[in-house]
Amino acid sequence: MTPITILAIVAAAFFVAHVLLLFTSFGREGYNKTKYLWSHLTLWICGAIVFIMTQLYAGKGESGMVDAFDTPLKRWLIIAVVLVLSVVAHTIVKLFVMPRYQSR
């Protein structure tokens, strides 16, 4: 297995962990702050891994998808998207999910 493949698998695993942690942060027992924090951290780690992957391999012909991030601006957009996604998710939780748990 090539290093880029390993990085892609690790990034995908962190993203799956993010989704699972996010959805399991809220349940019958209430809101789990620790899981919710880890859901954000795993998203940020995933974004950092993808950013590093593009820094190392963009433009080298290893992957067509990674080669699409061939400029610094495109690479930094990865970090911007991760931050925006995190803020949007947090806003949705704060406005729509948390009121449901606070009214109990």
C-alpha cells in the first residue's frame, strides 16, 4: 500500500468517526459533551490529514483527485471548508438540537 493510500484511508476513517460521534452525541440519555467535542476534533484531524496529503502529493500524478489541489489557494480551501462545516454543524446543533435537550 502506498503512503497516499494509507493517508486517504486514515482520513476516511476519521471522517466516519466524526459522523458516528456526532450522531451518537445525542440520545435517550441526553447530550454527551465529550462525544460532541471528539466529533469536532475528528473532523479537524481529517481536514488536516487531507491538507497534508495535498501538500505532499498534489501535482505528482499520484491521484487525480489530489492533483486537483495544485495551488496553495486550493489547498487552503480544504481548511476553510472544514472550518465552515464545523461552524455550520455547531450552529445547527445549537439552534435545533440543543433546545430539545434543554427542555427536558
